[in-house]
Amino acid sequence: MPAIFSSLVIGLGQIIKGDSDKGLKWMLLFYFFLPAVIYVSLLINANLFIFIFALIVIVYPLFWLYNIYDAYTRNPKERIS
């Protein structure tokens, strides 16, 4: 069930499993930090914006899939240091 919620909203699966710190970090990364990086790169230089945007378009789905996998498999008591 947490994997289904993580496929809808990134980090929600971790929050449902009880790992709210990790879920909140995922949400902040995906919904605030990465769009802010794209916006700042647009303000700096158009070529930098194209590079950053292309990089994020490639990396974004990979992180999303990892987030779904993490919500499906990890136990919140297992912490990786």
C-alpha cells in the first residue's frame, strides 16, 4: 500500500510507513528544491537552464521509481547511515 501512495505523491509512502523524516525530505526535494534549481538556472543563463532541465528530466523518473521501491521494501526501523 505505501508504494501505491508513493507513486501518487513522492514521499507519502514513507510517511504512511512511519518514516516521516525521510518522506518529508523526499517531498521537499521533489516539489521545492528541484523546481527552484531549474528556476535559478533559467535566471542565470539559457544554456545552463537547458542542461539542468535535461539532466533533471532524466534523473527525476529514476528517483521517483527508487522512492516507490523504497516505500515498498524498506522497513522504517532500518536506517542506513
